[in-house]
Amino acid sequence: MACGKNHAYLHQFINRGTPKRLPEEVRHLLAEHLGVDESVLRSEAGHVSLGQRFQVFASANDIGGPVRRSPVSAPEVISIPEVRVAPLTSGLSMSDYEPHGEPWYFSQDWVRHELRAKPSDLRVVTIDGDAMDPMLQSGDRVLIDLSRRAPSPPGVFAIHDGMGLVAKEIEFIPNTDPPRMAIRSSNPRYQSYERPLDDVNIVGRVVWFSRRL
């Protein structure tokens, strides 16, 4: 590690609060590595515990997440729930899924300005299956914007196929009456097909993904 301590040391600090205070030299090295002022890693800084502060920074850097670094203060972060995707009836939407595991933390500015999304409209889900391989692989986490359900412009959407949520490339077919959509998988093993727009339960647009290397 950049601070001269191993992962076991940092795991103890984040999850068990041991030590209660980082040694001065370790705190300065961590601050330099994370691109923040050393004052934000002091235990007395703010109402959030130092372990929680560092966990937000470390998580963002370890997963390649979009939390931005600030040279003077901790970034404004927001939590997005991760939900479990299980077979449900087609009448239910993403908002009906129960949270699963710990929430994810993202930069508030990144969500609002880069994604142009409201935090309340976002959910994190895990891709299951190879239909969208290699674009999206099984185990990838994706952010789904529940407010963006119109298939224009074309893109990757979460749709409900009657058994559960699946990710598919969707494109509106112009000059069709009634309106129809082309639904495709990235994996050539899966056939493309068309459906009337009203027959497809579009849950939301996939706007970001994270993958373990």
C-alpha cells in the first residue's frame, strides 16, 4: 500500500476501528495517495467516523468508481441502493425490489451533471448471464436510471421478460404502426427479435457499469 501498511492493517482500521487514530505519517501518506487534504482524515473532522470517511475514499479508488477527489475537503457523496434481482411477475418494477447488501457511494456532482440523473431514480444491480457478453459480463454491476424508459436514442435497457430483469439493446423501429422495437443481445448466440412497444416492460436505461478485473 502507498501508506506503507498492508491490507490487513487497513481492514482492521475501517471495520473494527483499530487503531482509533492513524499515526501521523500514515495519515499524511494516505491523504497524498487519495488526493485529499490530510485534515479530512483526522478522527475529529466532521460527524462521520474516520473509518467511514476512509471507506468512501478507498471504495471509490479500489473499484475505479466515479467519486471525485477534493484537495481541501471530502467530496459530497450520495448513496445508491443495490437491489437483488429475483424472478417476479411482470407487473412489478425495479422500485419493488428489496435492497441487497451495502449501498454504493457516488459523487453527487457526477450523478447530477454527468449522468443527468436524480439519485432516487438510480439502482445498482448485478448482471446475471451471458446474453450481453462481451459488452456486459456476468457479475458486472450496472446503474439503472428508472426515469429513462423511452428507447430513443437506442441503448442498453433493463427490461422485464416475465421471469425477471434482463439487459438488452433496444432500438425503436421508425415508421411502424403500431410502434415496434428491435431487441438484441450482444452475444451472437442469442437471436434478435421484434416486439410492439406496448408489449415490452422497460424498467430503465443502463447508464454505467463496474467490472472486476
